[in-house]
Amino acid sequence: MRWWRNQLGLNTYNKVMIRNRREDTDIDFTDRTIDTRTFNPTPKERELYQAVSDYVKGAYSQDQGQKLVLMLLQKEVVSSPVALKKTIEKRLYDQSELTHADELESILDLIDEIDTVTKQERLLDIVEEARDNVEMGRVIVFTQFRATQQEILDRLAAEGYTVHAFHGGHSSSEKERIIEDFEEEGGVLVSTDSMSEGRNLQFCNMLVNLDLPWNPMRVEQRIGRVHRIGQKRDVFIFNMALKDTVEEYVLERLYHKIDLFQQSVGELSSILSRLEESGTSFEDQIFDRLVNADSEVDLENDFDAMAVDLQEQRELADKLEEFNNGVFEGFDLGESDD
């Protein structure tokens, strides 16, 4: 009897999640068009990326307690040099006796030598496409870092674009006004992930992921700001990544393996919860593969293995949904005819 009660509780929960799937509802969602653009970094950007990756691996091998800040550096290096610089300078200032300080100083020197930021140059191309093809040129650009956000805003404003900033430092009333201005004036809204939940922007149908979170749920939450009930147009999602970086591995080997950009939050939750049953988060698994790989070939193989795990978890989730559907189709819940 207890088994049936447990099964009923589990299956009822999963049934609720299933109803959140787009294909299993009567809601007519518009289509998503995904455009993934990977770019060759400049030689200086490549040198910077390698220096940061080497530092992260070396520092982590000596002190695993630094995991969060090292993970942050690995994400910032593919977002923008200015975001990376701010974190390194703070790290050097806060810890005057920091191990590997010389390496960090060398990384700062490499940052100062970069005069072309590839992603920002290519972002201008996408924004120009929006100005020519989208109502009022509206496009939302997401980044994880405030320093990157500010540099993008300055660059776009200098190019004559109408720009709007959205981040967690704004008050609730300021956030409402920013959204209203974006709707009325058009242009480019550059946002941090503080807007990835709780805001409805169906009046916009074009979104750019300048840098990609390692947590797939956060990616879907970003997209959910524009691709939701009330959106009357097809939605266009542009993903940007630098070639031969962990960002490209995450995008091409993992996110596309589970068809992330066509999944709902409910579907992703089911896949990831099974993958993370060991107690290790998705981000931790990515970082561990990055720092423990002995070569680029090993890293590629590790990501391929993780992709296989993801695919298996997706297939298991699909089988569970089919089982639940079959159970509930013939299951009498004892509901009254009254």
C-alpha cells in the first residue's frame, strides 16, 4: 500500500511537470530559431585564454578551496577582458601574499595588450541585423557580468544605438521604468541574469547570449523572458562562443546534445535532477573535467562522455513520462461524478 502511495505521489508530481511541456499543452507557442555563432579569437585573446586556463588548473591542484573564484575566472575570460581584469585586480588587492601572484600579474599584462574584443565586434553585426529586420530594432543581450555589460553599453551607445541597462542594483521601480522605456523606445537592452526570472518581455522576440551560463536552467530562464504565453512572433536566439574554449565545448557538446534550446524548464529539471543525483552540480562537473584533463584530446573526450550521460538521462526521462502517461490514462482516482 505504501508503494502505491509513493508511486501516486511521484507520478502525480511528474504529471504536473509533463503538463508544463510545450508539446503536451493546448498552448500554441511560436517557433524558436537558434543561431549559434562561434568565432576565432584573436591571437592575443587565445594567449589570454590559455594563460587563464593554465592558472586555474595549477591553482586548483594546490588549493581546491578556491573553486568558486577559479570557476569565475574561467567564465570571465570568454566574456570580456574587462570583467576578468576587475576580478584579478580585486584578488591581488585582497590577498597580498597570494600564491601564483606573478601569474596573475602576467595575465593583467596580457589583458592590457588586447585591443580587439572579438565578441563585441561580432555583437555589432547581430545588433545591426536587428535594426534592419526587427520591430524598433529591439534586441536583448544577456551577460553574466556587470563589467562586460557596461563595456557593451558604452560601445553600442558610441555607435549610435539606443541602449538600456538592467541589473540587480536597480530598485523595483527603476526596473519597471527600464522595461517600459525599452518597449517604447526600442533599441538594445543589455541585461545581467537578474532579469532571467520574473519579467515578461513578449514585445521583444530577439535575444543574444553573449556569454553562456554553465547551468542550462539559467539559459532557459533567459529565453523564457521572451518565449512565453503571449508571444505572437517567432523568437530568434543568438548564441555566441569563442572557438576551442570551454564555452564552445559546453555549447556544442552538451547543450546541443540535449537539444537545450528547444526544452522547457520542466524537461530540463527532469534531465538534470537525474544527472545530479550524485550530489555534484552540473557546473561542478564541467569544471572538474576542465581542470583534470591532461590534454585537449582528453578534455574533448571527457565532454563527449558527459554528453552521452546527458543523452541517457534524457532518454530515461522520456521513458518515465511514457510510463506515467500510461498509468494515468487507465488509473481511476475515485473522482465523484458530482
